[in-house]
Amino acid sequence: MNVTIRQINIFVEVANHLSITKAANAMFLTQPAVSMQIKQLEEMVDMPLLNHVGKKLSLTQAGEEFLKYCIRIKNELYAAKELMQEFKGAKRGTLNISVASTLSHFAVQTIKEFLALHPKIKIKFEVNNRHTVLENLKNSTADIVLMGKPPLDQDLEFSVIKENPLIVVAPASHILTKKENVSLKELCQHTFVIREKGSGTRLAFKSMLDVKGLKLSDHMTINNNESIKLCVEAGLGLGVVSIHTVRANLDNGNLVKLNVENFPIIKKWYIVNRKSYHLPAVAKVFRDFVINQILFRAH
């Protein structure tokens, strides 16, 4: 059976989309070109791999089994490619990084420093909440993630890269800025602007309140730190944020750090990868760079 790599790639794409048109668009090919390759592939294996019912496609039983081998071949070729990159010293390649939004400023600066040393490495960089970052790692759409404390019951390898104090911030005009000490009970009587479910910051804050048997009287949910800062500055509520994300706002007086009981909440940031996933050479170089930078700054 003289199947080509191109045909394997096309078949996997068609199987993923169950659409000739979508597969063609994803691979920047014409629809007839994709159809022709699928037809030739079916002729080689001498049986249909796809069911055509009207405009809908589905895999035949043979197609489902053939897909498993195609995916295995693609993975083996990818592993071989990465191994060759390792032999070349990882001077080239693409690194997929997923970052929890609290770390976005830190990540941007770190990536900038890394690319200054490795200009031929390409970076694909996404900022998401904690839940999505972990999903990206689980689905292998991210090689490396930067996040708060990772779960201990998963197949993960991680190292601490920085302390992350969470503080309560308010607009300069807020009544609590005049108090030297604010109790958690009093704090909960005020409106908050907090992160969405799945955020590590929200989880840390909620866990603290749960231990004390407290709940917020009113809150607004926002899915990113920049919007939270703007909302707090506008007087829409108090916020719990990483001190690293608001240093400039505190310096210019747009936001004020409140002295609150049990704050700051001291969390940590981690660099994380899956143990069982063959980490690409460029990802190993990046991981070592980040860890070495942290050790260097600590001394």
C-alpha cells in the first residue's frame, strides 16, 4: 500500500472536521484536490473509508480503524522531527505556551528575554483562565504552561518560579482607604469585582472566605485582570488581584492597596508540563531558561 504522508494528513483533517470543505480550508487546498486524495486513498485500501449521507460525512468502521494508524504515524513523525531538532541544539522550532491571565505581564517579559537569546524559535502564546490552561496541557495544545499552583492528582511536573501575593485594591476615593485595618467581615459588606469561575485568584479568595464562614454581599464577575483594574478605578467595586499586575496603578495613585485582615494571600507561580508527554526540545530549552533565570535572580 503506497500511501503518502500528504494523504494521511488530508484524511486526518477530513476525519476531524467530517467535512471536505472545512478540511480543504484548514489545509489551504481546493475542495476537488481533497476529494481526489480521499478517493485515491480509498482505492489503495480497496474499501470505503467515509460514508456519504446527503451532505453529511461519517467514518466507516474501516475508516475509524485506519484513522488510528494515521494518527499514530503523524505522532511518530512529529516525535522524529523533534528528535532531529534536539540534535540541532533546538535552535529552531515552535513552542506552544499557555499562560494563566494573572501571569500575562511576567510571561510577556520572560518570552521577550528568551527570544532575544533564541530569535529563530517561534512562540505561540495564549492567555486563559486556570481551567482552560489545564485543559490545553491535557489536550497537548500547550507544551508548557505558566500558572498558579497546579493540581497534585494529575500527571504533571512543575517548579516554582515566583511568589504571587494577592491584595485587595480600591479606588482612591473609597471609604475603606482611610482605615488602617479592615476586617474580612467588614470587607464583605462592600461590592466586589472578581474573576470568573475557573480563575485561580477567585478560588484563593473564595477559599479564604469559606474558611471564615463569610460571603460577599454583592459582586460583579469579570473575566480578565485589565478589566477588573478599570472597573475598580471607576468605582464599580473592590478587587482582589496579584500585586504584580497593579504596581503601576498603585504607583500613580489610581488604585490603593487596602490593609485587610489575612491579606496578602501568598500564592506561587509555577512552570508546568506533563510528565508523560514527550516535551519538545524547544520547550525543554524554555523551561530550563525560566528556572535558571529565577535561580539567578534569587542569588
